Amino acid sequence: MDSRVESTGLRAKPVAYIFSEDLVKISSRLPSNRNRSFLVYSLVQAYGLLTKCTGQAPQRFLVVRPRPAGKKELLAYHTHDYLEYAMNQSSDAQHLLGASEFGLEDDCPMFHGINDYITQVAGATLTGAAVIRNDVSDVSICWDGGRHHAKKAQASGYCYVADCVLAILFLKRTVPSAQPLKKPRVMYLDLDLHFSDAVSQAFFRPGSTTAAQVLTLSIHHTAPGFFPISPLASLPDVNDPTFDPFTLSVPLTAGASAKTFLRIWPIIEHVKDIFRPDFIIVQCGLDGLAGDPMATFNWSLGGEGSLGWCIHRIVHEWQGKKMLLGGGGYNTPNAARAWTYLTSVAGGIPLSLDADIPEYSAYLQFKPSFTLDIPAGNMQDQNTEEYLQTIEATYEGITSVLHSRMVSSTL
């Protein structure tokens, strides 16, 4: 993607918030999350987070208008046949016969405006990637992105376009102006309840013995029959002939809470420190938060080990440039709460979780609490001490292999 975003020249770069009315309008048609995009952006606006500061106060956010992705940009990963089918609004019987082949049924039905949805969401995420690659900002946010189940030639899991993969492919290109020329390293960290099957598979190199430019790490729930079914969703085994230390998973059992995330977080930090990414893409799916209809994890928004705590550490303590994407999350008011709060965290002006929801047109959507917080519920955390020790012991071996690969790397 040839970015049309130019540097702002600001000494302290503001966080780039990717937004346009067209993007919100088309994203709000997504069958699995109708009107979610509208509610998220309206709450961000209601708190005044994107208001430009004047005088001596620094500008915290830069609103960047995305442009739709072109066909060539989409073809960087997707197949021509998939794009032709998905973006053809024909309803004739012969056309509909191909729906199963391309995954455009069941959880991914065709819908009015799918053509614009694919180009707008891909374009928005690519714009967010261009903003950090071109040094306009060190952090970008695109809550309409994060579609981590979309495959090269198939829609899946409410995802129609592989914007995460497209962004990784874009960021891993050598920057022509960089001296000396360097192949950027990209770390993809997925916090969604569901495994990032399509993204992980796209960069999986079974049995490889060399270093890679891309590392994917997914923290998720896995259980028999739980979507998506993938061998890569399991705890990696360094003795498996197909083991790839750059395609990693941390599967958690039901009830995972902030306490469990706090426990495993040193593993994530260690992987990051060994890999030393130039760019970090974080998929901030919310379906693991308490109150989500998935009712599988019991994660909270505030406190040690919470989603907010993790994002604060990534944005403000990790080296490298970051892009925050959306993902799952099927309690729409809670999605608005969480991504509004994470926006404030990324901007360095975290809202109080006790803050009242501003009285605006969508105020009644946030009953009964009418506050910003998403506290944990009463679900039992089934991630036992024995299981957590197994994860830690497994990752001692994984990080040893990863370190060896990076030491011998010429990237």
C-alpha cells in the first residue's frame, strides 16, 4: 500500500485513530456485530477522547481517514476467485451454488455491502499499518479490523477479509529508505478468545530450521469441538517434526481470569524480548471478557493481569511500533466500553473505570451500571497450578529454540 499519509512533524507523535463515517457505516452492517462500530465510535466521541487539544497541551490523537483497499492490495494474499465471488452481489442460483466453496454461508452469510466492507476494512487496517511504517505515529488503532479467521480463499468465523495477514505482509517489506537496509520483524499477538487460525496458518513454517520475519502468538481457549479446530491451537511441542518456534499458542482452559493472564504474561514478554520486533500487531478481541455471550473466560478490564493492564504494558513499555486491532466481542455495549477504555490507555490519558457513561444519545444502551468498567464475574478459573506449570515448562524449551534461531539469524 502506498500511503498518502504524511508525517505531522510533531515532536511527540499522537496516536493515530483510523476512522471515517463510511468505515463505521459499513462495519456496522457486519451480520455478527450489527451496529457495534457505531456504538464504539459514539462512546469514544462522547468522552471527548479525539478532541484536538490547544495551547500547551499535547495532541493525544490524530484522526486518520482510511482509503479503501484496491484489488491489487487484496490480491497480496486473497485469491482472485475468492474476491470475484465475494464481491459479486449477484443473487442468481448459479452464483449461490459457490457459497459453500468460499465459506459464504452459515456464520459468514453474504450481506448487502459486502464489497464495500471488504475494501473498507482491509483499507483501514492497511492505513493503520502505513501510519506506523511511515513514522507518522508510533501507535495506531483500528477497532474495525482484526478479522483473524478469514483465509486466503474462504470466509470463516464472521471474518470476510484477512486484514491482519495483509497488514503483516505489508509491514514485513524492507523499507527502501532505511539505511542500512533491514528486513523488519513483525510480531502478531492475538488476545481473542478464539485461536487466530488463519493468521497463524498463513505464516506457519513446519519443520523450518531458520529464523523468520514474522512471529505469531495466540492466547486463546481450546477444547474439543471449540471453534476453530486446528492442530496449531494446542500447546506447541518442540519434539514435533513440524514444530515452528515462530508460530506459538498459549491455550487456556475455561474461566481464565486476570490472575491467569498475569501468571502467563512473563512468557509473552520473554518471547517478545527474544524476537525483538520492529512492529507489533495486537488483536484485541473482547469475547474473553466477563459478560460476553460466549461465557467462556472471565477476564476483566482493570487491575493487574487485565486486558487494560496488558495493553498499557504493550503500548507504553514495549519497544517497537504498535497497531491495535479489534476482533470478537458480542456484548456490544461492553465492546464500546472496552475499546473506548483501551483508546484512552493508548493515548496516555486512561479514563477512570468508575467513570459514568456520558449522557448522550446512546446512553440507555449501557444499563444497568452506566459505568465504564467490565468487572470479572463469579466463574471459576479452571487453569490449575499444575496446568500453568506445564505451560511454563513447555515455554522454557520453546524460548530456548527461539533464542538459538535468533542468534544465528542474519535478518
